[in-house]
Amino acid sequence: MIVLAGDIGGKTSRLALLKENEIFFEKAFPSADNASLDAVVEKFLHDVRKALGPDSHPRRACFGVPGPVENGTCRVTNLPWFVDARKIEAKSKIEKVALVNDFQAAALGVTVIGQDSLVPVGGGERNPTGPIVVMGAGTGLGEGFLFWSPADNRYQVIASEGGHVDFTPRSALETGLMTYMAGRYGRVSYERVLSGQGLADIFGFLTSEPSLRPLVAEETKGQMVINDPASVIAEQGMHGKDPICVMAINLFCSILGGLAGNLGLTFLATGGVFIAGGMAPRIIPVMSNGVFRQAFEAKGRFQPLIAKIPCFVVTHPSVGLLGAATVASRL
């Protein structure tokens, strides 16, 4: 059976046709250029008919959307979209359409990818049926959790909006960051810090210190005028071209590691903590330099326990699509 899967993001909406978890037709659409997900689906199905003919029309569809799903609807975070699964069914003539939280889809996708799509970041052996945490920073911060169901002989997912809980500083430096960001936004969630915009704000916080501002490389300043600031900071920091970018990306990874370790303890994630999303796969050398894992394990008396929990960076580019396809195939 052909299924349609969608991985909907604040910047890009990716749609694909799959058969037996293999993608055979895929398109990406700039989210902000479209008035609704309905419009994106309509464009995609038009391209499908044009390229593959009418026999490739999907019978089932699932879309991973960035926001809480209630009764088949979602008011999307970071986009002015209201998505209704029943409306998409009627317009697209797809028999069954489901919506799931985007990290619910990513969490399911983690269960079907291979080891070649995972970069280990410390810890021991994973329990193949142990609880799993999946999280990731990109346009926002997503979280999802998996628990093994012996009755179903597979993992079941618990969706979450945990990225929006209050940011908790762990040091004087992070307290300063909290104060800086509270001045900009009022309430500061973890998503405010652990996202593309969050990385740019971390850089802004560091350069608000007069003694650090002169250390910013001229190349960094020039690139930020024409390119996405978070991408510039990540690139400059990765290659050691700018000391403030190096500081920013290491602080980002430390905060990410601290939160990942907290979730690992909360869920006793013996099945592993998986870091997906748009940011971590682009900064693997920094994720692997010790800063992330040190923060992950800095849990006082429980350090010996958390040290056993394995952590992985997910490098598969379509983990969200695979998870959404898994849901669609079960409809």
C-alpha cells in the first residue's frame, strides 16, 4: 500500500510517498510560502499525478506537525496554520488521514532506522526494549518518549510539548543568559534557548559583554548580514574561526546535554536518548568533544546511573517521514 507521509516544519514541509518504508517520491516546500497544509498537500499530489500518474494516489496519510494534536486538529507552532485531518481527507480524497506531533513521528522513526544512521555519544549498551527519549532542536525544540508494549510487541509513543517547559540555569553564566533572554521575551522556555534562534540569542548574550564584543571575527559580522545567523555561528564555531562562536556553540551543547540527561533520568531511558532535529547532526564534532556528555552525566549522586545510558545523534535525514509513514500504514 502506498502511503503519504509529511514532516512539517516551521521552515520546510517535506512530503513523500512510501511503500514498505521506502521513499520513492519526495518533495520539499517552503512552509511560509503556503497558506495552509491543505495547499501543500494539493501541490504535492499534483506533482505526483504529473510524475507518476493517477495510480500512485495514496490511500493513507499521516503528517507530523509541530504542535499539540487534539481530535485530529492542530494549531501549528511557529506557523499561522490550523490543520484539520478531516478537511485534508475531503479535499485530497485520501481515505484516511492522521495527524501526530512531529516528535511523536520522529520517535517512531527512530525505531526503524539502522545503526548507520546513529552517531554514539557515550554511555553503555542500550536495552532493546527499554524506555527511549527522543529530542531535537531545530526551528523549535521537540520531545517524544517511547515505551515498549509486550502486548503489541512494539514501541508505543507518548507525545510531548516538553520543549516549552521553563528553562532552568545551572551556572552563573546560564543565569546571565536567562536574565538576558527574559529581558527579550519575558518567559524563557527551553525552546527559546535550544533552537536556531536560541543559538543566535546565546551569541547575542555573549556579545552583550563589552569585553567579549571585540573578539567577534570580521568574517562572522559580514556573513551574518547575508546569511542565517544560527548557521553562521555553527559554521564559524565548528571550524574554530571565531572565539565567540566557539563559546556559543559549546554553551548550546552543554545546555542540550544537561536537558538530555535530565530526561534520561526522568524516564530511566535504558533504551537510549536520541538527539534528532536540524541542529545536532550539523555540529557532531562539537557534540562529541565532551561538553555535551559531561553535562549529560553531571547528576551528582546519580552520575553512575546516568553514565550507563547511551546517547545517539540521529543523522538519518528522513526520520520524521519514516515515523509518519509507520503511523499511516497502521490506519
